[in-house]
Amino acid sequence: MGFLQGKRALITGIASERSIASGIAEAMHREGAELAFTYQNEKLKSRVESAASEYGSDIVIPLDVSDDAQIAAASSSSASAGPTASTSSCTPSPSPRAKPSPVSSSTA
């Protein structure tokens, strides 16, 4: 019995077999976790579907963090699947909502 047997995990950020998220998915699958996957756009969808099938999953959810509706839908989809063991995000991207911190300048 693996360390994560009976746990579920949402894996985000798989862009290729060499991505950190792929390594995390492999380790979690090896330890018995049930996995669900997200993809950012249609270009990555087939890659993520292939990865999901390698790990015995058919749960592939669209998730572009710049789209509030997709965030809500992904949250709802993953919540309905039950509690997760971990969430892995391995391809950080700047939030379009992030505002730069004010820079104070002093004049002498």
C-alpha cells in the first residue's frame, strides 16, 4: 500500500514529460494517489490527456487562471471529486490582476 493510497490530487502545469508537474504526477501515482489534471489551453489539452491516461486518469479539466469562470469551474469539478491530497502548480505565470507595488521615489 502506497503512502497516498486513497488520496486524490489535482495536478496542474504539465506541459511536457520533462516538466516538474510530470515528475510529481509520477511520484504521486506510484504512491497510490488518484490523479486529476488541468490544462491551460487547447494547445496543451492533448498532451495533458495523454499524460492523464498514462497515470490511469480520465479527469482532465480546463484551467486558465486568467479566466475567473474557468477557476470557478475547475474548483467545482475538483471539489465534486472529493478531497485532494495535494495541489501541484509547476508553471507559474503572472496574474493579469496583479498590480505592481508602488515605488516611492525621494527627491533630495
